[in-house]
Amino acid sequence: QAKMSRPVQARRLEGIEKNIWVEFVKLAATYSTVNLGQGFPDFPPPDFLKEAFTRALSGENHMLHQYTRGFGHPPLVKILAQFFGKLLGRDLDPMTNVMVTVGAYQALFCCFQAFVDAGDEVIIIEPFFDCYEPMVKMAGGTSVFVPLRPKAPKDGKLMSSADWQLDPAELASKFSERTKAIVLNSPNNPLGKVFSRGELELIADLCVKHDVLCISDEVYEWLVYDGKEHIRIASLRGMWDRTVIIGSAGKTFSATGWKVGWTVGPNRLLQHLRTTHQNSVYHCATVAQEAVAQGFQRELELYGKPESYFIQLPKMLQQKRDWLVQSLDAVGMKPIVPEGTYFLVADISEFKSDVPDVPDSDDPYDSRFAKWMVKNKGLAAIPLSAFYCESHKNNYNHFIRFCFAKEEATLKAANDILQKWKREKTSP
């Protein structure tokens, strides 16, 4: 038989075949007894949301089983426009200022495909959610990286995600005439950092000065702790016209498998996202959009009240965070206390004797440590180096990321593994 000899792979896919989630999800499924790796809750969404889904699925409106408007189910874009209009202090048109996507992941893909051309540069703040870099490359652009640099806390306190900061001069040096956009992720995955108003104003001023777009990944917007405030960069002077806000029902309502996301922004930007959307997935699941619309309707009515899920969920997660912080600290893994998100990062330096270093290894130390830990201890986590570009992976290779958005029993099982491990290390 005649076999094809010509290359079939598009050049834009070269070098991005490997994916941390494919590798570690497989490892966790094979070896782990406790999975604190992937960022999803193992507890259910709120009852009101499940009931809304059931009503939509089994109710008399059979059209909810068919296509809805491609750019977003009308009830959902309407309530999102109302809700985010209230938060941003502006009137939003549901048909032009909101677009529904297949999760925040597709929203990001639409942004890079719609805005980035060959030769364009996109500034990415490290550590970053790992899909940003390959998505920029697939669009033909070049990623330019600027790190958050940790500063040791005083008085022997545990480090906070707030101790990881941008160097203003270093950030400014990354902007040039080739810069098309900057990606902002606040609250940040993996660190849990919530950018302060001062930090956001620094970014905003540079965006305005250099006429740069801002892709603002705000999927953890409701998950902030210790009285911190999530500030939307689009609300700052000069930023609405150049910002696309990205949100997620998965993180907002603890239903990551529903894959309902959205973008909010000016029509001059969203019109190009619509072009990308209509020529890729075109449409998102109608029933899930209907249920999310009802969830937001409830939350709009309860906004700011104690019974609001957007108030209850972060309270619950802060308790889980504090519990895991204490558990890790007690065994000698130094946690970086997150201000937001599902995640906390821990320093594994005290455990390095368990997994000796291998000089000149292609695999960063934290990656080998995480693989060893899941295989030998049954505890899954994600290496922090996965959230850095190739040339910076070994600069921060003694940290791993844990997800604490888990049932109490899951966190207790993780603690039992850590306590047993600690005893084994200290026994004669």
C-alpha cells in the first residue's frame, strides 16, 4: 500500500504536543488514593443549580434540547449583562457585550485567535495557567514572560501569595511596539494571588501608554479570602475599551463539567470573538446555559446577602484552605497561603531527601517529586514548574500545587498520608 510521505502536522502544533494534565491525570487515575492535583471540587454544585438543571432537562420546554442562539442563550446573556453591568457600573447590551463559550478555556482560545497575528507579542505573567503559552503559539504570536518574584516574609511568618510581586521596571521593559496584549489572571492559578489595586493600576497604565489589549482571566472572581477584594481591571480608567473579561460557571457554581464560560467586553472586541466562535464550536449546550442563567438570577436577587452562594462558597473554601495550610505546615511542607482560588502552593525543600536530585535531568525536580509522590505515597499534586515557560522551569522547581476544593474526608485522607510520611522520615 502507498503510504503518505508528506508531513501532516501543522507547524503551529510543533512543540506543544505534551500536556501536563494528560500526563498527571493518567498518573492520578493509576496510582493515587487522594487526588489534590486537578482543580475541580469533589463536592456537588449547590442544590438550587442542580434543581435548575433538572427543570430544564425534564420540563415541558422541549426547545431547551435544541440549538439556542450561537453566541449565548438569550436568558443567560441577559442576566450576565445585568449582573456584570451592576459590578462594572455600566449598561451592557446582552447581544453585543456578552458572549457564551464552552468554558473559559474556549473563551481564551477565541481571544488569542481573534487578536493575535504572526509577529505579535503577548505578555504573560509567571506562574501562569499552562494553556496561555501554547494558545499564543497556535495563533502565530510570541509569548513574553515576566515573573512574580517572591519576597521572604518577616518574623518567620508563612509566606502569602501577596509576597509574590511584579517588579515595575521589569514589567515596563516587556512592553514594546510589538506588544498586542497582556494576559492577567487574578485571582491567579496556581499561586492564589489576588492582584491589588496598585498592581492593577500599574498594568493598566502600561496598557494605555502602549495601546495594548488586556485579556483578563477572572474565573476565580468569587473565591477570595481574608476580606480581600477582587478588583476588575476593566473598571479602571482607560481599560473598558481594551479589556475582555473571562468568566466560568464551572468555578462560580462548582460545576466544572458543565463547561459554560463567557466573555464580557466592548463590542469592538467581542465582534471578533464572535467570528472565531462561529467558525469553531459555534454553539454551547442549551440546557446547561439555561440552568446557569437561573443560578445567576438567584444570585442577583441575593447579591450581598449572607445566603448568597457567592458569599457562602468562599467562606467554606477558606476553612478548607486553612485546614490544609495547617496540615502541610505541621509536616514541614511550607505552604504559601493563597488569597484566592482553589489552590495553594507548598515548598517541598524539607522533603528533598526522599527524592534525590538528578543533575542535568530534562525533567524539573518538582515534576519528578510529584510523580514519585503519586506513585509511592498515593497523593497527587501538580509541579509548579508546569506553570512556567521552558527556560524558567528550573528557577521555581521546589514547589508543588495542591487543590483544597475537596470534601472534608478527602482532605483528611491527604493529611493522614502526610502525617504517616512525616513519621517515616523522623523514625530511627
